[in-house]
Amino acid sequence: MSFGKQGKSMAKKFPLRALILGAILSVVVAAYSAYAGLKVGGVYWPIVTTSLISLSILKFLGRTDKNEVNIMQTAGSSGGLLAAGVVFTIPAAIMLGFRISYLEILLTSLVGGILGVVFSYPLRKQLIEREKLPCQDGVAAAALISAGDRGGKAAKILLYSFGIGAIFSFARDFLKIFPSYFNLESLKIEGLAKSFSFGSSLSLIPFAGGFLIGPRFTTAWFLGAIVTYFGIIPYAIFSSAFSSKFSVVSEIARPLGVGIVLGAGIIFFIMKGLPVFSKMIDDWKNAKARKMAGIALIVCIGVIALITNMDLPLAFIAIIGAFAVSYLAGRSTAEMNVDPMEIFAMLVMLAAKMLGFSALPLILLAAIVTIAAGIAGDMMQDLKAGYLLKTDLSHQLIAQIVGMASAALAIGGILLALQSSGGFGTIDFPAPQAVAIKELASAGGLSNMLVFGLLIGAALSMLLLLKRKELGMAPIAFGIGMYVPIELSFPLFIGGMVRHYFEKKKTVEKARLVAGAVIAGEGIVGVSLTLLGLATAIG
């Protein structure tokens, strides 16, 4: 496909068709991202996948150009990161027994999304135009759109891979051709039979997710699981201090792992975040759209106060926290292609906890900050693609807002439907980030085990950032692995090792497309069957 004179003639028109289609695509991306995020604790940059989908649809409809494709992709990709911010945090409140309404999720999502847009949009000139930060997935998306997928080869790969995931989910959940769970036999060791009896939700998502995460972090994640399941649990059981693995995980492994995550996050913030704060102030002094940002902030403060029962101090903390983490998330994404959104949010949440706020407001604060960080990271990728493709910046801004808003309208219903089908913190939906948020929000104070983990995480992260910068965030994955079921960690590790093989063969790009499409296929069918089952039960 070639974009020639026709593309140039259409470039100045407002791409309404792309905006409508992008809004629909954003809902689809939000649905499968929420499903995958609850399954494996990770949501993957959807920009390349949405670029290919947008290219294929608009090419089929005819009379398109690369800028229209970019607008549809920009709107569509925002749903994935908004969904991530929601599923990483809001399930914590549900697990603690709080009743969360659709309206509360909607308002929280909109506020977080607006803050992410407001705080990251003005940074385009500095981070993308002046510093020319890499934004790897944004560059890949721009290259794909420019090439036009000649012959439709990439689209065929996407379609076939999506079909694999969709057929698998349909066969498992609807036709019941094979069981939903894979049950392992208990180990026949006296005193440990109960401790090591577990099953796992049968899914392709952890394998595909491990491939997309890569070998570095999946290895660290799996090492955390090994320490818990072959070190901490056997020692505790044999010493007769605990009766089962569940009590060991809840009383030792989980607070220790959460502490490691927090400690590593604090060091990452100090060593990577603080040095760029002076740049952040300079960027904002020269930023455009400050008046628009001011109006949006006033509205957001009012909405936050409304959903937290007129708690104005918490509203101001949310605004300040979103401001800081949006910048850090945008820069981290642009530099390293990693957005540690929930880690930044946990740090803001920890600071607010020390001021005496209760669990539910803390979780809503974490949700707003996490969503803002996710949208900021997504915007850096989208704006990089738009900059390379010379897309109208105002059109991209509108697309980002429309895509974010459409996903926000849908995500509450999706989350509540998934909660009714299997619950969170379960074998169906482990929701590891939300478990960590719950642990932090509900703790009366910082337990000895959590403090110990915090010190370990800080020491590991500092050592790695000083010696091997590329491994600086590995302790975060290690800490998560300590409290997530090993039946999730193992397929993630296998997926990471497969990715390592493909990297050696230098054929990783097509395989990445396959992995992303498999997740989308299983996720979409999984969510659809859940919604269908819920509707049938209500009817």
C-alpha cells in the first residue's frame, strides 16, 4: 500500500471516521487488556497491534492515508493503558470488601485519564522534538504505518494468531472441550501435601505475556517464585511454624515481596526520578496549553473531592502525585520502553498513608495516579509515531481524549463483570498488582517483614542501577514473583525463554505480533463469554 497524492490531499481534513473507529477499538483493547492484566499482572503496549488493525480496517474501507491511520491508532491504543491503571488498583478495594460502583470507576478513570493527558501533552516538544528520546514502540508503529503492510502479510499473521487465542478460549469456556483448570498432584511428602497442592487456570495468556515481557524480567519473576515455593514455604512448614503454604504466603512471602517492590521503587524514584525534576519544571515553563490545563485541574480536583467524600487534601495529593508520575512515566517510557505505573502510584500511596488516610481513599488515589501514569506513557509512544508521520498534533490530542473517554465508559462494566465471574486474587484472576495495593492499603502499619523486604529491595535496586542499569527494575519483578502463584510464574518464564530464543535468531518482531494477537483473541472471547453469562443470569 502506498500513500501518495491522495494521502496528501486528505491530511488536512479532520479524520472523523478514524476517530469513531478508534473509539470503538479503544473499548476492545481495554477489554482484552483488563482480562490479561488480571491474569498475569501485565498489560503490553498495544500501539503496534492497534496500528496494524487500524491500517487493515481503513485500507479495506478505502481512501485513507497514514495520518488517518495514526489517528485511529492513537485513539485505539489509549484503552489498553487506561484498563491497566484500573485493574492494577480498583480490585484491591473489592478484595477488601468495599462496594465499588460503576460510577465511581468511571469518574476515577476519567480523572486519571485527563490528568495523564494534561500533564504529558505539553512535554512533546522537549522529550520528542528536542531530546529525540527513542520511544521504541512508537517508532515501530510509525514504520509499520509508513510501510503500509504490502501484501497484507502482517494482517494475516494478526488474524490467524487472534483466531488461535479466540478458538482456545471458546473451546475451554463455552464448549468445555478441555478443563478450565490444570490440577497437579500433591507431593507425597509428609507435612507438605497440603502445602504444594495447587491447580492453575488453563490459559495461553501467561505464555504469550511472558514472551512480550521478555527474558530479563520473567527470569527475575520466576526466581522470586522459586525462593518462596522451594525456600520459604518448605522451611516454614518443616519448622512447624505454619500449617499450610497459604498461611506462609500471606504472613511471610506476600509482605516480604511487597516490601521488595516498594524498596526497589523508592530507589528507582530517587536515582532516576529526582534528577529530572529540574527539567520537568523547565519543560512546563515553556509548555503550551497551560490555561486549558488549569481549567482541567480545577475540574479534576472537584471530581476527586466528590468521589472521596469531599476530601480536598487527598484531591491535592492526587493532583501533585499525578503531575510527578506522569512526567516520570512519560520519560521512563520514552527512554526504556517501560512504564512502572503502579510502582510510582504505590509510592504516592505510601506517602498519603503516612498522613493517616484510610484504605478506600488510598486505593482511589492509587487508581488515579496509576491511570495518569499509564496514559502519559501511552501518549509518549503515540506522539512519537505522530511526530515521525507528521500527523496534526491537535488531531492526535483529540484522538487521545476520545479514546481514553470511550474506554473509561466501558471499563467499569468490564471489571465488575469479571469480578462476578471469578473474583480477584484467585486462581482465575490473581491480579498481583492489586494484591500489593490491597496489602499496603490495609496494613495497620509497616510490618517487620514488609520493612525487611523494603530494605532488601532498596539494596538490590541500588546495586543493580549502579552496576548494571538495564537490570535496575528487576527487583520489582522478583518481589512480585514471591507472592504470585508459581503456576502463573512458570508459564511466564517459559514465554520469556522462548523470546530469548527468537532474539538470538533475530526474528522477534513477527513473534511479538503473534503473542499480542493471541492475548487479544483469548481476552476478547473470555470477556465476551463473561458478559454473555452475566446477561443470561440476570435475564
